[in-house]
Amino acid sequence: MKTLQPSLVLCLLLDAVGYFTYAIPFFGEFGDLVWAPVSGIIFYKLFGGWKGTLGGIFSFAEEILPFTDFIPTFTIGWFAQQFSKKSQKTAFIKTK
């Protein structure tokens, strides 16, 4: 499966959607019920593979559980992807 390379801006915007479910009083919990599965699917589609699957599950859990909306799941995923690419390049260069 080909993985996409999501931009940092996109990841920040998707994290902001999770935060904004609490912008309207009494809408927060309902918004999380709707956004949780959507965010899990989007995470999987953006990052793909086993990392996308684990991240999608974590994104779903983070949105559905109370008091965890402050975790920037998509942004953390972006940074993890960037650092894993960098370490793979470094490992390749060192073995040559």
C-alpha cells in the first residue's frame, strides 16, 4: 500500500478540528462521537500501513475518551514519520 506524505499544515488543521469540537458548549461530547471514527479513518488513510493502523486506533481512542482532546495525534504522527524517514536514510548511509 502506498502511503501519502501528509503536510504538517494538514496535520495541524486536523488536530484543530478535534480541539474545536469543544468550542460550542454541550456540543463537545457529541462532536467527539462523530469525529472519533472519522479521525481514525483519516489517520489510517494519511499514514497507511501498520503505523497508520496503530495511529488510527490511537486517534480514535484519543477522541472518544474524555479529557484527552489536547493530544495532537496527527502532528505527533507527522513528526514520527519525519524522524523515521531520517533515521532510515542515516542507517542506509552508515551501512554502505
